[in-house]
Amino acid sequence: MVIRMKINKVFGNNLKYYRFIKHYTQEKLAELTETSVTYISQLELGHHTPSFDKLELLSKALDVEPYEFYVNNNNIHKLPKRVDMK
């Protein structure tokens, strides 16, 4: 069965996954990328796509290659229901 997702949702799921792997809160990632918590949340929900500049900042902060955010590898299944690092 092939599951198709919009690219924004794939990006958001992967962003959340890589943030979880680094043990970063949304607040920490927002601080590292000079953005807001709301922006990070909206990205993770698939409501926005980042500019190339923001993509580069996210990539550096999470230590992943930019293309890895767009690979649909179902990382969302490896996450707890709520990713809360506090």
C-alpha cells in the first residue's frame, strides 16, 4: 500500500523526527534558528515550507542534509504521540 503525503507534511514529520533525535524542544530549535516557536510548530504541522535560508539553518541546527527533510521514510511512526523534551 502506497501512502502519499504532501511534501509539506513529509517535511514537517521529518523536522519533528530530527528534532526528537537531537532532544531539542521547539523552543531550543527556534532559538538556534532565530525563528519563533510558532514558526517551528507550523513547519512541523505542514502548514508552511521554509525558505532556503531557513532550511539551511534548520539543517545545520539538526545536523542533517537539507534533502533529508524531504525523504518520505515514515519516521513519524518512530515518534511518541507527543514530542515533549521538558
